[in-house]
Amino acid sequence: MKLARFINELEEGSRIAAQQIYANKLRSMLTALGIIIGIIAVTLMGTAIHGIDLGFDQSMGFLGDDVFYVQRQPWFSGRDWMNFRSRPSLKIEYAEQIEKIAATTPDSQIEMALPECFRIVPVKKGDTQLNREQLIGGLPGFLRIHPSVVSEGRFFNESDAMAGSNVCVVGFNIYKALFPNDGGLEQIILVDNKPFRLIGFFIQEGSFLGNGYDDTLIVPLSSFRRQFNRRQDPTITVKVKDKARMVEARDELTGIMRRVRHLSAGKPDDFSINQSQALKDYIDPIKTKIALAGLFITGLALFVGAIGIMNITYVSVKERTGEIGMRKALGARRQTILLQFLLESVSICLLGGIIGLVLTYGICLAAQSKLPSFPIDLSFELVFTGMIVSTITGILSGFAPAWSASRLDPIVALRYE
């Protein structure tokens, strides 16, 4: 019986709330403006943070979440880079030495190690020139450490590496820029004004933290050293067998590198072991700042919106004091009056929440078209959160006016003008 009465009161209160919102459309819309801004802020903040997380996870395919990069200095060293610059250079031979030591180490977590060299170069074909593309000198085992797919053609092999052939495999963006009509395989392109034969290109990858290998050329390491810079510091890229044991693998690699560099006990490391976790550590503070800024804007907008709804609900109570007195004189309970005004407050907030979510969706679509590499996903969890926040704001902002309306004396209310 009580449940049936509550359902009837809920239906009646919802009908009255809809009538009041429709009768005061402009006032209701202006009242909901703070809620709209707050919902846009909270959903955009959540979408941005979720996008950063997705982008980071996708980018790990490019950086490798089971790969270490042995280099002279750590990533993001900032002002300390001068302290690392004086460290002794790395040598290409270190990769082979790491593999040999790992092979004799019981339960070693190191699968393979390869040297790689990097350089920024211009690339030209005919009248088309690309000025700043990343060139990598590597070995045939490159794709075992950095999984990628050659769309057409092939990757260079041991024969190419041994002969120091001037062959290259390029990223999708480079290929399409130089050969918009295809037909580029086996063609000669100029890499820093040096002729290289194009033998393959990668599928289009894209990446939030860059473009994967879309803007990269890869050549045999022997060719890289002969044509560009034999004395350049290599990066020793080390693949781990089990990424769940990265900590053990890092300790093992540190010990091997100290042995290779002939460092006695007590001497500090004169090398750095980088991994994708360093990038995550760099991005996490950015996510935190976005979250704090979003929470501040959200809280401010919702606070302003809640105050506005509370004031308008008080005004509505005053305007309808006679109606409240009449309803109470006819037997309406306090709970009924309380529920009626709470429903009006919550309805305005939910209306604002729905409008805010629609606007957020539009903003996300526009952002996706402008930033195709940034993963934007307005998830169901965010939509649900937005509606819950709207509902809670409506309850909190409308409770005090609704309570005051429910406590009105019917006789006093009927005499109110």
C-alpha cells in the first residue's frame, strides 16, 4: 500500500515538475547553465585522462613495454643533462657482450640485445623533400624487438646488413609523401643527399605520443655508420623474456653493464637504463594537473549551479505558497510536498546534465577530427557519472527549499498573498 502511494506521488510530482519547467523554460534553462558547464567539465576531464591512458598503452607497442634502452643519459634529464654528457660513450659491441653474458646466466631474463643508432635527416625524391625525419640504423632482428608490419616489400636481411647495402624501409607517411601514386618500391630516394633503394614500407600505425614508425626510415646499421656517423653513440636495445619480471631483468642488465664497462664496486653507474615507465612517470603529473584543474572548474560550476537552483526553488516555493497550503488542506502529506520540490530540482539538474553530455559529445567529435591520433572515448562510465553527479546536485540544492515548503502551516500558507 505504501509503495503504491509512493509511486503515485512520484508520478504526480514528476508531472508537476515537467509542467513547471515547461511553463518557465527560459528561467529553467538559465538555472541549469551552471550544471551544464559542470557536466561538460567533468566529462571532458574524464575523457582527457582516459584518452591519455589509452594513448600511452597504444604507444607502448612503439616503445615496447618489455624493452630496455641502454643509453648514456636518462630520458627527461632536464637541467642535469650536462652531468651525463661527460660519461664514456657506449659501443656497438656491448650488445653482443650482453647476449653472451646473459646466455651463461642461470634463469636470465634477457632475450636479446641489439644496437641502434638514430639521426634526424632530410629525405628527398624528385621535387618532394621532407626535412626532419627520423633515421634508424639497425640490424635484421629489429622487428623482433619492435613489432611492426611491412605493408609491401620486405625488411632488409642478413645479406644486406653484411654487405652494408644502401637499402631502406620507410614509414607509411614518408612513403605516401614521396610516392602519392604508389610505385615506389625499388626506387632510389635521397637520405641526407645519399642514395638509398626503397625495399619496403610499414603499415600506417599512428601513435598518441608520436607517429610510431610512420615518419621513420630504417637502414642497416653498417650502412648507417658508413654513410653518416661511425662515432655516434648507439642505443643498446634489450628485449626481456617476461615483462612481468621487468624489475629482475633491470637488475640483471645493470649488473651485466657494470661488468661490460669494467666498473668496480662503489663506482656509480656511467650509463642509464631507460624504459617506457619513465614516460609514464613523466605523463602522470600532467594527468594529475588536468584532474585538479578539471575538479576545480567542475566544483566551481556545480557550486554556482547548485546555488542558482536553490534560489530559484525558494522563489518557486514563495510563488506557490497558496498552492502548497491548498494541497496540504486537502490532505497532502509533508513527504508529498518535499518530494514534489525535490523532483523539480532534480529534473532541472538532469536536464542540464543531458544537455551537457550532448555538448560534450559534440566537442569530442570536433576534437577527434582535429586530433586523430589522440584516442577520445566518451565512455558509458563517464555518461553514468555525469547523470549521477547531476542527480546528487539536484538533491542537495533542492532539499532545503523543499524542506521549508513541506513545513509550511496550511492556514498561514492559504492566507499568503
